[in-house]
Amino acid sequence: MNRQRRRFLRAAAAGGLAYAFGRTPGTVHAQMSGGGGFSDYKAMVCLFLFGGNDSWNMVVPTSAAEYDAYSNARGGPLGVGSGLAVPQASLLPLTLQTPDPNGATYGMHPSMGGVQELFNAGRAAVVANVGPLIRPTTKSQYQTAATTGHALPPQLFSHNDQQDQWHSLRGRAIVRSGWAGRVADVLNSQLGAQQLPLNVSLSGQTFFQAGEVATPYVMGAAGANAFAGFGTGGTPLARRTAFEAIANANYGTVYERGYASVQRRAVQYADRVNGAITAARDFTALPNAGVTLSPLATQLRTVAKLIDVRSRLSMSRQIFFVSTGGFDTHDDLAADQPGLLGNVSASIKSFYDALTEIGMEGSVTLFTQSDFGRTLTSNGDGSDHAWGGVQLVVGGAVRGQNLYGRYPLLTINGPDDVGGGRMIPSVSSDQYAGTIARWFGINDANLPLVAPSIGNFAQQDLGFLI
Amino acid sequence: MNHSTILGSRWRLILAGATLAVLAACGGGGGDTGVVPPPPPPPPPPVTKAEAFRFLNQATFGATEAEATRLIALGDSTNAYSRWIDAEVAKPAGTLLPQVEAAFATLSTQPNFNLQQLNAPRVEKWFENTLRGSDQLRQRVAFALSEILVVSQVGALQNLPFATADFYDMLARGAFGNYRQLLEDVTLHPAMGVYLSMLGNQRAVAGTNLRPDENYARETMQLFSIGLVELNVDGTVRRDTQNQPIPTYDQNIIEGFARVFTGWKWACPSTNPNCTFANTRAQNTPVANYNQIRPMQLYPDQHETGTKLVLNYSGVTLPNATIPAGQTGAQDLAAALDNIFNHPNVGPFIAKQLIQKLVTSNPSPAYVQRVAERFNNDGSGRRGNLEAVVRAVLLDADARSSPTGNAAATAGKVKESLLRLTQFWRAYDGRAASGRYGAQPVNFPGGVSSIFGQGPGQSPSVFNFFSPSYAPPGEIANGSFVAPELQLATEYLNTQVTNFFWTQAINRTTAQTGLAADTMFIDTREEQALVADSEALINKVAEKLLGGAAQMSATLKSEAKAQIDRTAAGTAGNNNTRVADAIYFVVTSPEFALQR
């Protein structure tokens, strides 16, 4: 065990969660929430786009000079030679609330009418050029980092390492927790008798939700599955009791204990979820039957249902993880991107609409994360791993119809390009996560526990949430 | 030899008094009186059933009582294991491709045929090979390799079923070969070419934004050979003076390898022998010499001819770690693969992953080092001999001796969920009336991955079903241990798997009639014969699944036994429930999830 972690655990055991990322350990500061639990409900929904979304084609400049730079960098129109640029005329206009002082305008990928509509209605925002950073970084600082020691996230442009950066915001420290997991660690004492863990995944185990202390709960895309062979009386009930006794027994290896604890939680939470979720609404926007939903929309329907039955489960704060994959478009960008982004847009729009059916759109913020942005340059019919990119934030609490951060001029070898059209983020994932965590209820004193590098940035809240 | 100095006088006295008859029986070699020969060393103990189960769960798709008996009969504990391995290494590889080709012949004549339908026969054949095949060690190593050198039917390969099957067969054939050769075979296999987009990778074109694809260049180093950071030979991470890990490569080196891997595409179709880079295509019909199962072909006009920066390390042979300009694509490839293969990381990187897949999630650095050193030199000066590496993994003292003290809590690993299934079916002679194995959808509605979280050739990405560094929150993460397979043991998937086993135990056995022809059923006749005696019944199940009744915890045994007895023996239905409860509680137990 590394020393920092041991320190964290020792302090945690002593009652005050000391926290350390190779820096001065802090403590969790008492959160002001009126003493006993939150009186309101808030949920964040992380939509992870696995593979590295080519987001320079998701939100694209439409003003002449900026579009020309983009189109040149991408080698001309999609489908012509090795070109990757979305044709200008096909882009769906985004109407900025505050026009760009230099006259830049932007459009959405033609498959994303749903998100365009939310944006123009003030329910969605664009955060431009966000990615992992430890401190603000210029191109010359990047180029000389090896000699100056300017801190950069390790293993830039690698899938799993950059996913880990988004999940954990770890910088160069070695950590065992994700930022949502640490939100749970900080808020745990204020949640009252929540019947489920604060973190719920609809899409498998994720580092994002692993706490130093708190453990997430993983259910299926369509909800929790019940145990066959168990029942509420007689031999089937006894079978369940015996099963739980076995899961509760002591075992000699960490592996048996780890497995047994999953079995134990599975029985416990399946009851709670299944007992509550049957009371959830059949949403018009995400119906139970009659329409074939994509796997992503199915996950979001389950999230909407759980939000609908939040009081039955005594939940006041929840973080949901949903995902969709296939974004590693080294090949076939022209053929694949419309389907990938179209699904994202339609699923987000349906989810937002479902929330309006229960009046909860103001309490729920959906945001995207992805491994990395991709190269502006082409490898023939696709793009490669890069760094900064564009993310979306959606919900009634979003100060929408705005672009946050700084959308770079997309030129090869320009001031933001470290080579091949790999753009240095203008805002960090820490700032992005920190903004969401503050809205969720993390106070400023605790913010560095969630986003450890945030102190290195002047602006700790990017302002896209109320 | 003067025995008395070896034994010491006290021992001589005791021996003289106590073993006279034995000594007399020795026949008095040499005729010297007064010197007592030493006792023969005690013969090495035989392999116990529990030890045989442990070994076979490391080396096969699941221990069975029959195979344990066979192993035990091969000799004592110093030679039975190596003799067993000797025989395994000599066995030819069971394959997947012929079944896929045969399925094509049958299915392609039907209306609405599409190539994706041919993934299912590959999965069925995989179950048949792992449940029935005799080349168990080869298949188990191939499966481990398939989780390191990953391709998947999920994604770009979905319509290339022949290439996907042939890739796995290539791993099985190469499981005891040389890693350098395997790396080359993998690099040039069209399945990998498509999966990581080296197939069709073009040279840069001056004056345009076109440059080589970096996908294969990056992943072959990160995942298939050296990893991201420099390692010591024992697998621990080297650190610089600021205590930071030292990256093995940077973006410039990735771009160098990306340039190496240009110019390769589908071999010319047998129907178009004078094809070009632009017009070569996959052959989707298994005609003679079709290109889905042939290595990719070099198209020199699309190969980058300039210099290429490659890996630099102590002992690197290329001057300036640079491949010179003007070589052919084949020469560049050979130089690049040699450069990767001889990096000092490869031994510990591959050794540790094979140990983790076969034996334990948390090997000691000394164990990793012993195996890595066999990778570096098999004893006759060869590097990368996988047969020697596999022997080193399985015959190591850490794999064979029973761990004690603190190490006992982290010895072994969690079984992959798919391997829990194969072990269960092997132990219970799982089969279907149709002769097919694991056919969809009757056995796996939604596919095997939707229940077990994994299926052969069905990884969600090149990063496999689980990460070798996954550590769940709690004592495993707190202790800086890992438990990779627990990444799949989510509440959701564990429930899916647990329910699968319940259905199997209660509804799909030799006690049922009217099962669908493809339904996998288990043979419970021995359990049925013991059904009236709950103690004997639960012990029988533990003998088959755990290698002995003593392997059950007291809680498992007492809870399972009590549950069995809640249903009175007698009627067929009740007997079925009693047998089902016995099997269900053992197969879903933490003891069974653990590979010791």
C-alpha cells in the first residue's frame, strides 16, 4: 500500500477523511446542509462515449474563416479522398445566447437534431476543448515539459489511461478511486437512510464510481434482476436465507470475500430496486413497449424510472453511469459517425423529455465524457487518438445555449496543436467535474478532494450550471 | 562415503536400534560392517485429489475427477505434473475454422443468410473443444493469449467469421511456440489487421493531411508486448529520480511504428491474383486459398520508405533506434518486431499476465522473475519460448505448494465466469441431445456474453473483458492487490450467472425429459442415487466441483445440507429439488468462485 493511501485510510478510520494526492493532506470539511440530509433531490448522469468521440465533428464552426480552417485541417469534405470535414451546409445551427465577440458561429452534426433543439432552448451547453490537465498548459510548455518538469498527465493519447484520467482526475498520482466515488465518500454522512449506494451503474463496473470507501452498485440496463429460486415463503425463502448466510460467512481469501460481498449486495439491492421500480411511470418519451430502444436509451429509461421512484428508495443524491461504445473511429468515420452521434442525440433528447413528464428536468444534469478528442488529420478514412475535445451538458439546471471554455481555431500546427491536430485542452477535466460537483452539493473546501488539480486553475467553476 | 558424519552419532544410534530389519534387507553393499547407510529419503508424496484439482483448474477448462485420477496415476508429486504437461504439449490443436466453414456450406444456401450467423458456430465449437477436447493445456493457454492478443467479433470483424475463427486457431497452434513468431503472425493476420486497422494503412501523402494510422502501432506495444512503463525483470515498475514511472515510448515512436505498419492489406483474392492496394477485397466465401485466412500482403507502393524511429533501450541493436530508409516493407516489419520483441519488458510483461490468467492474480515479484527469466532464456539460449514459459508458470513452487501465512489470503484468483461454466459442464458431463454445445438461444438467450459477461472472441474492446489491474473498492484496493476477474462480478452479472446455474440444476439434468434438442443438460444420476442422504449428496457434489468435501466451508456445508433437508426425499419432484439445491449451493459458492 502506498503511503498516501495508508494515510488516507488511517485518517478515515479516525473519523476525519484525510485526503492526499502527494500534496498536503486535507480533511473533509463539514458540509452545510441543514444538519440531516439534503432537503432537495439532485442526480448527475454521466454518459461515457467509449473509444474517444471525434467531437470536432460534433460541434463544428460554421462562420467562414473558422469553418475553412476546420475543413482544411480535416482534409476537405467527408468521403472525398481522405477528407473528414462535415459539409458546412449540413450543420444544424446553434444559436448562442451571447454571440461570440469575434463573430464565430457553430453548428451541430446533422444527426444531432435532438441536442440542437435542447441547446437552442437553453437546456444544453457545450464545453469546448476540455480534457485532462494538471495545470494550464501552453504549446511551448508541452514541448519542453521533459526538461522543465511541467506536469502533464501520463500516457496521453492512450485509451485506458485517458479514460482513467477522466474517471479519476488522478493527474500523476496513483489512486484507487474515481471522482464520483469520492463525491460519495464526501457526502456519505449526509445522505440519511438512502436505500441504494449513491453511485449506480447501468453499464458495468467503472473506475469513475469507485470510492476510497464507498462502493457502487451495478445493475442491468433494464434494472435489477431477481434471483430465480428465491421466494417470500417456505422453501424458496429458506433458500434465500441460506444463500445470504453463505455470502455472509468468513472466508480465507480476499477473492472469496470479494465475491461473497457482491452476492450479498446483489440480493439486498435487487429487492429494494424491484420493490420500487414497478411503481415508476411508463414514459411517453421512453415507453416500456411498442418502440425498440437502443441499449443507451434503455439505460436512460431505467435511470428515469429510478428518479421517478426516488422517494420510495429515500434517495436525495444519485450519480448514474450509462455508456455507449464504438467511438474509436480509426476507420469508416463517414459511415459510422451519423449512427453513433444520432443515437447519442436521440437518447439524450428522449431522456430529457421523460424527465419533463415527471417535472424533474431541473434536478438532473446529464453530461458526457469520452476517452479523448481525436486528431484533426486523417489516416485515410478515420482519425486517431488525441487529447482535448467537446463535451455536452444537458438539463434544466444548465445555463444553456452557451459555449463554455474556448473553442480553438482548428489549424494544423496552430497554437493549440501539439502535432497532427491534437488539441491541448483549454479547460481541464477537473474544472468540468468541479463545476458539476459544486452544483451537486460539494462545498468549496471539499472540492479539491473530488478534483485534486483544481487549485491549479484560476476558474474553479466554469459557470455552466445554476 | 562416511555415513556417520552425515547422520551424526545420535541418528546412527537410533537407526541402529530401530531399523535393523530394513538394513538387513538392503543386502549389505560393500561388506563394511559398523557403518550404517542412511535411510532412503521418503518417497515424494503422491498428488492428492485436492492438489490435482488445483493444478487442473490452472491448466485446463476445469478439473474433473476422471482427469484428476489420470494425473495422480502419472507419478508422484515431483513428476506427475511435468509428465502431464509433456503429453499435452505433444497434442495437436483442436480448431474452430472447419466448423465455421461447414456451417457456411449449410447456411449460405438459405434465404436471408448473412455472414454474422457464422459467429455462433465458432462459439459452439469453442465450447465443444473446451468441454471435450483432449488438448486442454493448449486450449487454456490459447484462451489466455486470446485475452492478451485480443480481437473480437464485436465491431469491425462481425462480418468476417472465417478470419475471426482462424485467428483463434493460430493462437492455439502457437501456444507452445515462440512469442516472436506469434507476434508476427498476429501482426499480419487479417483479423487483427481489420480489428486494429493496420489493414489498409497508407503512407502519408505530402501536401495533404493524410498520415499513417497509429492504432496498431500503439496497441501492439501497450497491450501485446511491453506495456506503458519500464519494468524490472520481476514485473515491478521502474522509477526515475522523481519516483515517477518511466514511459517506454512517446508519440514520436508511435508515429515511427505507424509508418512501419503501412502498405499491408488483404492478400490478393485467388480470383484476382493481380490485385492492387485499391481493389483488393476480403473473400467471404471459403474457396481454396481464400484470403480471410491468409496473412496480409504488402503493397510496396503504399509503404513508407523513410526512416522510422523505434524503441530505444539498453541493448537495442538498431543504430540510433532507427530503422533506416529504403528498406522493403517486409524488412521494416522484421526489424520493428525484433525491436519490440527484444525490449527487456516483454519477459516480465507477458510472464505476469500469463501467471495472472492461469494461476494467481497477485504473484510475488520473485515468481514473476522466475518466469520472466525463462522467457528471456529457455535454458538453451532461446528467447520467447512459450512452452518453457508455460512450464515455468505451472511448475513453479508458488503454483504448486500450498500458500501459508499472509500469502494465503491472496493466493489463487477468482475464476473467470466463463471458466466457472466450463468447469461445471466438464464436471457434470454437460451435453445436448443434438450434439451441439452451448447453442443459442436455448442455452444463452441474448448470447453467452449477456449472461456471463464474456464469450469466446466477444471482448467489448481490445482491452479484454477485464483489466489485469482491476481492484474493487474495499480490502483488495486498500491492500494494493488486484482481482481482475471481479470486474465482471458485478451484482448484475453475478445474479445472471447464479440464476443460470439454478436453471441448469433444477430444470436441465438427466432427470428431466422433453428438453429441447440443443439444451445443455447435466448428468445427475450419481446424485440421484444418493438423494435420500443429504450428507452424502452434498459431499458428492463437493467431490466433483471442489475436489473434496473438506474444501467446503462449515457454513456452506451446513446451510446447503439444511436446505436439502427442507424438501423430503421421495417423489421425483422432491428428489429433483434436493439434488438441485446441493448443486446450486456449491456451484454458486465463494469456494467454487475461487481458483486456489
